[in-house]
Amino acid sequence: MYTFKKEERLCNKKLIDGLFHNGSSFLCYPFRVSWMYTAEEQLYPVQIVFAVSKKRYKRAVDRNVVKRRMREAYRLNKHQILYQHLNDNGKRLILSVNYIGKEIAQYDFFEKKMVKLLAQLAAEATK
């Protein structure tokens, strides 16, 4: 149940381009979220990509720490909040979460903000 498999990661360049050109977005500090419904057949209701700016965090170690914390917070909370709403509608979603924070916070902060982000996304996606 609490897994994050390869099929859940967004790797298709065409889908990523379409997401940034045609998708909707909102800010939930320290994250910027871009999302879009897709007609692509997927195993999971959501495909997601996590990104951290190379301009803000020069060292790969720092970028990887931030991405690990984002992925872990997403993995533990996606079922309770996001999947529940999407399974009711039967829709598929692609999603990009960019970290725009100025400092690397502790995991507790990431989890609290990820829960808020997923709730906001579920509300926007079910409008």
C-alpha cells in the first residue's frame, strides 16, 4: 500500500511538456504544483515528478535530500488524501511538484506541507 513504484513516476517527455504548457498550477509554499488530467492509460491514478532547482541548490547532495524527503512524504500520504478522491471520479492525473523553498527543512515540515498540498490538489481536481 505505501509504495512508490516506477509506474508512478512521470518519465514521458511529451507528457511533461504538455503538463507545463497546458496544465494548471498553484503555489503551496514551499512547493509549486503543476497538474493536468490525462487520457493516457496508467496503472496508477497519479503519475508524479519531483524537481529541485539546480540554481538554488548547487550541490547534488542537497537536491537529493530534498527530493527524498518530498518523495517519502508523498508516499506515506497519497492514499489517504489524493487516491481516495480520484478513485471516486475514475480520472487520471499527471503532476509535477517543484521545491521552491530557500532552505532544507526537517522531514516533519515536508510532511505537514505535503498533506496540505495533497488536500488542496484533491479539492482543485474534484471541482
